[in-house]
Amino acid sequence: MRHQTIAIIGGTGFIGNNLACELARRNYRIKVISRRRERNRSLLVIPALELVEANVHSAAALSNALRGCDAVVNLVGILNEHDSRGASFEDVHARLPVTIAEAARFNRITRILHMSALGAHAAAPSAYLRSKALGEDGAHDQKGMQVTSFRPSAVFGRRDGLFSMLAGALRISPYFVPLACAHSRLAPLYVADLSQAMTKALDDSSTYGQRYDLCGPRTYTLEELANYTARVLGLRRHVIALPDALARIQAQLMQLIPGSPFTMDSYHSLQIDSVCENNGFEQFGITPTSVESVVPNYLVGGGNQQFYQTLRETAGR
């Protein structure tokens, strides 16, 4: 039996937008719960999508917002605490999953999809990854809940935080581009593949209680990704891999910039490789999409038009 109404918490972001479109294609009804409804009205072009305003950190408000839903997807996350308007990793990553489970239980909802992160572990080097591990364990420890966690490497797609960030840095940089943690290894995965895996998992009882590491088809160093981005953009840039001491200084300075594009905690996260030993996409029968087949389409013109064309096509079904 197919779930009819899926609540997405954190559905206004990059991954949430894509997941909502995928659910709509499969004829689900979608309820996106946001703290600021009016700022996200563009989502209403997606068919059968309801946008509800609620404070997700309030168990009472969230319980009310989840009324009538059959499953909950938790995508809420922050990359750093310096630009999160007072929210902490503890609040967002560790405590919120438990609040979501309690609100779901109040509404007799047992199915939860939870977004974690590759490398999340209690002994991880960064507060981000440690808090992700606490939230993941907290979700799975809830009695009576059918929880599936997804642990992706870096996710790419239009409006991502990887190639779009690299492109922005390369565009404003002179010929020489200093890069911290240049030798860190990532296996970027396409957001549409992630959305497809999550949608497939909804009604698949074999995924209950499982935690899936998800990676793209190829591993790159951060330096390789920066050089690739420069080539796609047609920019002549020389990427300089910073030694560790200078990488730390760069992180300390950049976390003071509005938006905090790079922090000491990000530096610590990049001290471990974000790659898969066992790629969970195999369990879903999904062949991961390559970086090279997608990234040029949204970095070099046409990205916005393609995104809204996808929404229009979805709305017409």
C-alpha cells in the first residue's frame, strides 16, 4: 500500500525541493512544514503540495502540523553554527529527530526517513558529524518506529552547496586560488538519485531500520573538483593546495565572513574522506549519475530555466 501524504521537514531547501518533485511525480500528496511559509510560496507550483507554517522545534506545533500524514521525512540540517541564527548542532541535528519521532507517534505515524551524513560517528573529528550521529541514533532508538537513514557524501545539483560554492569562489578569485583541505576525498552524488532512493524506500519494508551510505560513481579530491569547476566555467585558475597550518588560518578567517562559507568545524569534517565502502544505491537498483553529465548544465547558463521547466512538467502530470 502506498503512503498518501508525506510530510517533509526541511523541505524548502535544495534536497527538499527535489524530493518534493520526485514524490509529486509518483502521485504522493506532500506537506512541507516550514517556519516561514511566505518565503517559500514558489513551492506551491508543485502539484498536491501543501505548505504549512510551524515551529518544528515545538513538539506541540509539530504534532499539529503532522496531522493526517502517513510518513515523515526529516531533512533539517545546518552546515555551521556561525550563521544559523542561534541554532546549534545539538538543537538541529541531535534533539530535533527525537522531537519529530515524538510528534509522529502522537499522530500514530510510524514511518520516518532521516537524513544523516556520511562519516557521522560518535568519535568523528567535527561537531557537525558527531551531532549527526547522535540524531541518527536517536531516531533509530525510538521504539515502534520504522526508520531508514540516508548517509550521503556531498550532494550536487542546481543550487547545491558544492559546485555552486566552488564556482562562486573561482569567479571572484584572481589567477591563484588557495584551497584548504585540497586532498580530502569526496564521492559526490546527484540529488535526483538521492530523491529516487528515498522515494523507493518509503514503502519498502526491507529498508526499515537500515542506514545507507550513498556515493556517486567516482571519487575526487577537493582539488580535482575545483579544477574541474574552473574548466567547466572556462576560467584560467591555478588552485594551490594549502598546507595544514595555512588551511586552519583560512578556516578561522572565513568563519568570520557573513555566511561563514568555511569554518574550523568544516575543516575538521574534511579531515576524513567522504567515500563509501558499500554504496547503498545498489540496494535500490540505482546507477549513480556522474558529475560530468549534470554539472555543466547548471553551472553554465540555463540552470534556472531547466529547474522551472521541471516544475512545470511535474505540475502538468
